[in-house]
Amino acid sequence: MAGRMALVGGDEFRSGCESMDSEILKATGKPRPRVLIIPTAAAESNPAKAAANGVGHFASLGADAEALMVLNSADANDSSLVSEIDDADLIYLTGGNPRHLLDTLRGSELLSRIEKALEGDAILAGSSAGAMVMGSWMRFREWSEALGLVSGVATLPHHDRADPAETAAELSRTAPSGITALGIDGMSGCLGSPGGWTALGSGAVTVYGKSDWQRYTAGETFSLS
């Protein structure tokens, strides 16, 4: 894992997300962070609304927020468009269709610029589909390889709707070997760096081991090593 990243379990930009997202903004170290909302995952539904929700939400928290309307592979390889990444303090991938997001990002100039930004001071955040594609694997109808930005991790979003015992049993049967699954509740997340992770938000992050699980709530730290 290179750089700092935030994984969010969904229901982004809603009332109740303020404390979580304020912590993410604080981590940028900037008095007025520049935030880019990327609604690629919502391209097949209402990307303009997804972007506007994110821009309004982060602006209300004191950020300089804008939309980066990358909706398809052509956009993701448009240098004049994706160059906006270079000056961002927080890059935020919204929820939506994880398969479309993964296909759009993989091998793109946008992804290359995101990776370069992570080598600096930028933070990459993803909610639901956005978080799913950031791991090494994702489960969307079936298991498939993802971008590997957060190595060895698979994000299970909207985990407040799941039963941990059932999830643990399913993971033991189906998950790729060597994967740590993070079940993240809606309006909740975790902020990570190579040194460890901190849970954020009103819910919990459930970390699944080989045969058990551990829940972490806001302010609690954990390691994935």
C-alpha cells in the first residue's frame, strides 16, 4: 500500500457522514483542501447528481470541492481532463457499479495520475463501489481481481446489513487465499496508511480473520499485517 487511503462502506455524502469526512479532510493537513469527486461508478444512473451531492457535502465542511466528470474509458484517458488530479488533496470515488468503475480505471491515465498523487500527499477515498475496486479483490456477483491499491484487502460495503457469522462462513468457503476482508457499515469507514488504520463514522469496520472477526468503531485503530 502506497500513500493514504480511506475506505467507506456506502451511503456517502449524507447527513451523518460529517464527522467521518471531517476527519478525512483534517488528515490532508490543508486549511481548505481541494477535493475532486469522481462519479464514474454512477455513470449508468445519475452521475451529475452523485457529483453534486459530493461537491455540496464537502463544500459544507470547508473544502474547495469540484466534480471530475470521468464517465468512461475515453474520459479516463483524456489528459486535459484527468490532469486535474495533480493538484488534488482528496480524490473521492463515489458508489455505483463497481464493474464499470474497475473497467474504466484499469490501465488508464487517470489511474496512473492517482497513483502518482498517492506518492505525494494526496488521499484517495472510495465509497461502496469506489472502495471495492481499491482492494486486491472484489466480490461483485463473483470474486474478481481489482486494482490492488490496498494490497491484500477486499472491501464488503453496506456491512450493517450483513450477519458476521454468515459472512465469515461464506468467506471461508469462497474468498481468495491471503485476503483480509473488511466489512464496512454505511456512513462509516477507515483511514489507512502503511502504519495502520483508524475506524471512522457512526458504524463499525469488521475485520475478518481466518475463522473469526473483530469489530472496530470510530477512533479505534487496527493493523492488517
